[in-house]
Amino acid sequence: MTAFWTEADYDDHELVQLVRDPRSGLTALIALHSTHLGPGAGGTRFWHYADPAAAMRDVLRLSRGMSYKNAMAGLPMGGGKAVILADENRAKTPAMLAAFGDAVAALGGRYVTAEDVGISEADMVAIAGRTEFVSGLPVEGEGAAGGDPGPFTAMGIYQGIRAAVRHKLGKDDLAGVHIAVQGTGSVGGGVARLLAKDGARMTLADVSESRAAALAAELGAAVVAPDAVMSTSCDVFSPNALGAILDDAGIARLDCAVVAGGANNQLARAHHGAALAARGILYAPDYVINAGGIISVTMEYLCRRDRTPSDINEVRKRIAQIPGRLEAIWQQSDGSGISPDQVADRMAQELIGR
């Protein structure tokens, strides 16, 4: 692994920490990009990386994305992220989670963690046994915020897609709009269900083809192979799996008017936002449209910390502001000729004092 400060994705991160616990087998990375607005908040990803350098790139990019996401969502939180490097069997043990919880606790509140890919609500409960700086825990009482952030992420993406269709296609509803959804897990599956209720025509794809097929049967949707979904002719392509798919080759394959989905770091490199714009494809900056989950876990955490009642209606009210933020970005992009991702980046950088 090369020195992290020489990585292209290093962006004056405040902290990049390697965590090793030989007894449990834990190897993890924790990165804090900015705590200008508050403690760094962002989930923990449990993933097998064939190359450890890929884990470093992931944690650097994801933590920076969380700084921008939290700032643009109006949350009093900075940007942080963690990745636990899984082995090929993706073995996860209580001892490993305990050791990770101890590492989070040792940061003294500078980093607040929650669920991400490969980490469940039950895992968060286990980590919470070692540190208070954790969110995404089971809901405590009727009407309270908390639990799996996936459905809240899906809610924001759904509302963002509606806004994108209105802005790009001039349609106030989704009836008959063809949407290709990549990834049918907690977030992508939730997005697809909400879109289907509005009468959208759906094409689904997932690395688990059986999961995609089951959801397609439920919704009356079509299914394509994972490697075919990006070239599907559609109105909206919604990426809800892993990131960095919008590179030169990926963008060339697109046959859509809008890209709007929940995957983090969809653009492989900064210039790829301009490449989308050059093709006339409207892009919903990922860290703006997918902020529903972090809104939920942040409100849960702040209320627990401050010993005040949490309210799911406040979470929904904040998620409902996502379409307006996207519209403001697109209007500024239309007026300036600067791609939406760059407009959003500049807004976020100003908010975090960069």
C-alpha cells in the first residue's frame, strides 16, 4: 500500500488511521475528511478488497463524500468513513466487531459510525456494546427515528428521481417512464418498489440474479444481466450498487437522459461529470440525492446524545428537501454551463471552509 498522502484521492484529510487487532483478525481503515461542521459521520463498509490500495482509495473517497453529503444536507456533522477489510470468505466475528468498536471509542467522538455495505443493524448493536459513538440502532418507541438507514436512503433517491424527470423530461409523474435500476438490495430494491407504485416501467439488474428476478416478479419488471444494465435504453439509469462505474467506457455505454441513483462515488474521476453533461445526460450528484440515510442516523444520534425524543417525521421533513437542493444545483448548472457535480462540489466546499 502506497503512502496515503500520495493518493490522488487524498484531500487534506484530518486523520487516516490503520487499525490492526491480530487476536480478532481485524484490519480496518478509518478516515476523517473534515470535522469543520461537527464530528465526522459516515458508515462502516465490510468488504473484501483484492488489493489493499483499493481499500485506501475507498475510505479516502467515501469520507470526503460524507463531508460533502452532510454539509449539503444541512447536518451539523463532518465527514468520516471506515472500511473493514474482509477476507475472501467475508468472515465476520463478534471479536472483530468488538475490536472495531474499541477503535471508534478511542477517537473520543471525532468519528460516529453506522451501517454501510456488508454491515447490518445487528452489527451496529454489537459495536454499540463497545462505544457510544454509533447510530443506526433499533428504533426505540413508536414514531422514533432509527434503525436501518436503507429505506430512508431509498426515499430520498425516489424523490430525487421524480425531480430529475420533471427537470429533464418535463413530466410531473412517473407513469410510463422507463427506469433501469442497477442493484436491488436494501436501497435499490426500496427505490424500485417506490418507483413501481408510481407506474414507472422498470428494468432491474443485480449481481445476485435470483434477487433481481424475485423483485422483478413482485413488481412486474424486466430483468437484464448485470453487465447489460448500463447499456439499456431507458429514460433514467439509477445506479444503486458500488461506485466508480461512470468512467470513460461506462459513460459511452449509457443510453438514457438521466443518471440518478444511490451508489456512492459514481464518477470514477472528476472530469467524468463534464463527460456526462457533454452527452446531454442530467446527473444527480450522488451525495445530494442519497442523503436520506445519513439524515436518519444523524437525527437518531443527536437525539440520543442530547437525551431528547427523536421524531421520524423530522427525518421525513428533511428528506423532502432533497429535490429542492437538486433543482438549485441543476438551475445553477444550466445557467453557468458548469456540470452539476462541480456546482455541488463548490457549494459543499464553501460550507466546510475548503
